[in-house]
Amino acid sequence: MTPHWMPDRTPKTPLEIVADVMLWLVAVIATVLMMLLGMATAQTAGGLPKSCQASLGSPAASFTQVTVSTTAVGLGTIPTNAPCAIVVIEKQPIRYRDDGTAPTATVGTLVSAGGVIAVGLGQLSNFKMIRDTAATGDATADVNWYR
């Protein structure tokens, strides 16, 4: 009989072992994909900026496309009462900064094409992006605004 303070050491069945391995593999693959796709978030708390956490349960309030070229650009006109923007980068890699300083083609947080950036209320007006030196053309930023 096992004492009450010792965990139950009942061997796992082969099916339980396979299920554990599969869950572990899914977690590893998801982590690697996020790293490869350049998933980035601007100053996050719990994975998303706090101003975005409550907003994502509802449909986007507005949508904007911004061309990202050789001059740093922002997110466009910020809609009234929009505390959050989710930005998806298309076509080419970009760099961004949200500290009020414009990024350059070599300085700033690198985001690959397909990457996603969550921008919260405190960073919306300071957020600027520019295409990276590795880009062979302009990128497109799809900006979904949430309330």
C-alpha cells in the first residue's frame, strides 16, 4: 500500500503515453511556428496589451491598410475610442518602434511577413514602422482597430 503522501505511481498505458507525447509535440510545434512567423506584440501584459484584452471579444471597429516603404509611417488615422490595433504584416519584413523614435531599416523590432503585432492604447500614437533592409519591395500593414 502506498503512503498517503506519495503520489500514485500507477504506470501509464501506451495510449496515455502517446497522448502525452502528442500534446507535448503540439506545444513545441506551435511555439516554433510563432517564432518563425515573427509573432510580436508591442509592450504586452499577459500576451496582449491590457487595452486589447477586453476589445478582442467583439468585431473589429475599423480596418485600414498602410503601405510600409522606405520612410517610417504610423498606423494612419486612429479611430475615436479605439484603444487597440492588431496589425498583420504582408509581403515583406518590417521594423517597428513604439517609443516615439522612428525606426530605421536596420534598427527596431523585426517582424517578418505574416507576423502579427498587438498595439495598445499607450503606443498607438508613437507606433512607427519601416520596411527592413532585407525587403525587396514595400510591405502592407493590415490594421484592425478594436473598441
